[in-house]
Amino acid sequence: MTQIDIQKFCAREDDDRKHIQKPHKHGEYVYATNGHILARFRDAEAGQHWEDKFMDKVQKLHAKSLGRASLKWKRDIIKLPPAIECSYCDGEGKLADCDDCNGNGNFEHGKHYYECKECNGAGRMNPPEICHSCSGTGKDGSQRVKVGVSHIARRYAELILALPNLEVAPNLDDKAAIPFRFDGGDGILMPLMK
């Protein structure tokens, strides 16, 4: 099986849902989710276990979405449109301006000005931080990508397109989870709402 970075399917470290920040082993599978995408990998390693109550919900959702006999699996259904530059970092992938003071080095509160403690008044982050909006790609990760009648965020299209021998089963319902499978696993992806 191709080496897959399962952590990319998990919630980021700054997400309040700590229980989904790492992949979890259950039976012969390792599950990873961030709440928008859920992927299940065979023969993978993970050191944590979800609570049974949460795991039951995950397995029911997984079975409901992937267990339908009517699924029509297709290859090459996801076509990426030309990328749109991330407006948050201006396509740089990094944030140099301080978020707390908007690059000013200080901020006003009432009639007083205060030096920003985050950047020590410099207005710049040193070293620059990875842009959280685009995860350092410089591309708008929320750009809409068509999958059948649904749309998904570009960041998820790019994530699953990197999976080996990807097949997707587009839905007729634009609000239903979109099933996908690949060599070594499967998963579901929530579409973007209109």
C-alpha cells in the first residue's frame, strides 16, 4: 500500500475537539476524521481508541453512506479548477503580519494605544506562521469543486485525489455524504452547502 499521511484526515491541533486530533484504531481499521471527512484505513497503525459511544456513531454513519447497493463508483470524476489564491495570506502560504494587531504593532483600546504583546510591537511574526486558512498551500482551500450534483472544498478534493486508485460514488442528493474508496480503505466526505 502507498504510504498515506493519515494525520491529514484528522482535526488540526488548534481544534477544540481533542478526541479527533489523532487517528484511532478499532478492530482491523484505523479511523481518522476532522468532522468534514471520515477515512478508514486497513492495516494501518494508531495508538489511541475512541470511546465506544463515539465509535458507534462513526460506524453507523460509515455503514449508512458506504453500505448502499446503489452506489455507482467512478474514477476521475473530480476535476480541479484553476486554483484561486488564498485571500488571507495573499497566496504566500505564510502569515507575516501579526494577527493580534493586524500588522500595526499596537492597538487602540478606548483612548489609549498599547504595544502588541504577541509580536512585541513589530507588527510581524518571526518566524512567519503557516497560514491556517490555506494550510500553507497559498490556495483557497474552500474553493468549490464539483462532484456529481454536489460540491466539496478544494482542500478535501486535493486530499482524496492523492489516495491510490481513488473511486468516488457521487450522490443524487447534494446534501448527502459522498462515499469514496481507495487501495487500502474508504471513507465519506461531507459536501459544501449552497
